[in-house]
Amino acid sequence: MKGVNEADIETMVGFCIEHGFILRLIEAMPMGDTGRNTAYLDLQPVLEQLRQRFDLLPQSLELGGGPARYWRSADGAFTLGVITPISQHFCATCNRVRLSVDGTLYMCLGQEERFALRPLLRAGISDAGLEMAIREAIELKPERHEFREKPGKLIRIMSMTGG
């Protein structure tokens, strides 16, 4: 986060190299008041600095099926994942939905589309019926978020969504 831990990133890289860990960096998303009040750090300049300092090369591999784009040091000693929902969004390839603890299926972190599964489950819906309901819900998935265009739109916080 800008002004909080950005000066520690190279130290984190060193720690990960020393212990064989993969480091993933993610841009803060403006979800709820807390997210909107977090100083946004664009990871593109950070990535460029790390690419030069640690001789990072882009990788085509996917680790965990998530939205991170991966980079690996030329010597293979270090892998970096970068998740950039703001500076370089990945909406076109997003395959995620989130199920909250109250049984609500959210289609996008940055939009309000949702589908209530709890009433169906409590009513004893069949497996086939549940599959149809989930498929119907997936059709509600929006084309993209609007974090930049409408940062105040979303009042739901990440922990409420299941992120």
C-alpha cells in the first residue's frame, strides 16, 4: 500500500528468495470506506523496478488458477505474482464468483450483482435445481468492474463478500 509498505517490497522479495516462497502483490481495491481511504499504489512502476532489479521475465504459467500474472527471475530462484485489478484489469478473463457466509453468491467484487442461494437450499432444492440456479446466477456476471469510473459505488467491504 502506498505510504505503508511499498518501501518494504524489495525486502519481501529478498525474504522470498531466501526461503523459496512466491510473492504476490495486489493493488488495493476501493471496496467500502476502508478500501476507498487506502492510498492506491499502482503496481506497474513497482513491477518495472522489480523486473530490472531482479532480472524478471514474464511467465505463461498459472499458479492456483487466479488472476495473478507471473514473473520469474532469470536464474529461477524467484517467482513474483502481480494482481492488478485497477491498473491493468483482468475482467475479460475473470472466472470468479464469491459465496458469502449468508449464502449470497456475488458475481463480481466491483459490482452489486448477487444471487441468494440460502432460500433455495433451506427449501430443499435438488442438486439438479441447484446447478440450474447457479448457472442462472452466472449469467448475471457483469462484463467488468467500475472501480475507476465509480469508486464510491460499492459500499460492501471485502470481508462481507468472502474475499
